[in-house]
Amino acid sequence: MSYLNQNTFFKKILLLFLFCHTFICSIAQTDSTSKVINFRGAGSVTQNGFSFIPAFSLGKPAAIFNFNINGGKRFSFDPEFRFALKDGRPWSFIFIWRYKLINQKRFQASVGTHFPAVPFRVLAYETTPEIKNTLAVSRVIPVEFTPNIIINKNNSISLFTLYAKGVSDDAINHTALVSLRTFSTIQLNKNLLFRVNPQLFYLKLDAKDGYYFASNFTLLSKKTPFYLGSTINKPLKTEIAGKSFDWNLSVGYAIDRKLVVKK
């Protein structure tokens, strides 16, 4: 178990993020077929923060930030940051790198790694004369593979697979996830869109496993960057501890920018 000074750790995370951003930009500049860097992001607040794996939730109000930096047709950088709203403490930081092995009109397949993936925990320790809390960091190394069938511009089906190896004593040794996902966008009127992303997934944590149904719902408008969202999760059959039904509501703000790179 390792304990880190928060200020020092956050400085390292910031430096890593800046390095990753610079690296993606350099890819865009050196790729002769790339002229644009796509930068997308979303920040949301919710009464119940969900994990990267929807079988788990914080159970408390949270702020969640997701980004996508794409400097070409194949490479992307997709960091995610989750914070508890009550005290501002970090919940998890995930730095996701993805590469599209296949990038066709109707079929795509990508591989990726989450390096680093940093889940945080609050641990209590006793001092004289009181008990204090500190942040503990677990270390895991996940890899992922995702084939994706594109039906049309509003509908697609993917099979998301992930394996994570715990490299610290307090982390789960082996995590496996297989998720069948569909993505649909419904045009409600000229400006209003409704997105539904259901999934059936299998989760294995060392010797315990379970089957789940989860879905994301998003209501957004072309006239405003604000959106409403909701996530639900229902265990179908599981040995893993958790709620019999979990859900949330969230309010978010999305951005979508393009940076033109001159040759």
C-alpha cells in the first residue's frame, strides 16, 4: 500500500496530461494525411457518480470529465476524471490510449490501454488524539479491444472487451469485462436528439463474477451545449457485491472544437 502527497501527485498528473496533449498534437503535425486535431470534451455533475464499469458507483454526488483528443484517423487520447463533489477528492483518473486497427466505413476495430489507470480510496489512520484520512492509490494496467459494426450514422453495435491486471497489493488481481453495446441516436425534432446506449455485460473480479444490464440516456439540443443524462444498472445474476438497482441523473456541458494544422 502506498500513500502519496496529494499536491505532488496532482502535479505529476498535470504534467502527464500536458505531455500527452503535446504528443497527440505532434502526431497530427507529422501525419501527412492529417490536417485537423479534433478536441471533444464533456463535464457533468450528478447525485450519484458511476464508475467506468457501471456495476460500481460512488453513491454520492460527483463531477465527471471526459475528453477525446484525436490527431489523426487512427490514434486518440481519451482521459477521464471523476471527483466526489462533497469534499472535492479525486475518485479515479483514467488515461486511455486507443488505436484503430481497422477503420472502414461499416466496420472498425480498436485496441487500447489505460495507462495509467488510477483509482483512489480514502483510508483512515489513527494519530494522537484523532483519526485522520488519507488518499490511497491502487495501481492497475488495463488493455482493451473493441470491434464496432456501423449500421448507419445513427446506429452501431460494438463488443467491448477489457482485461486489467492489478500491480499493487490492494488492487484486484484480475479483472475481465465483456460488454455487448448498441448506440442509437433518435431525432425527436429539428434540434432535439435522444441517445440511448444499452449494454449487456459480463464482469469477473478474481474468483467472483456476474451478469448485468446497463444503459445510458442522453437528451441534447443542437442549440445549446448543455445536456441531460441518466445511467441505470441492473444486476441479472452476480456474486459481486453491489446494489440490486442503481441509477443517476446528471447535467452536463459538452464542447467540440477543431484545430487546423498548417503544413
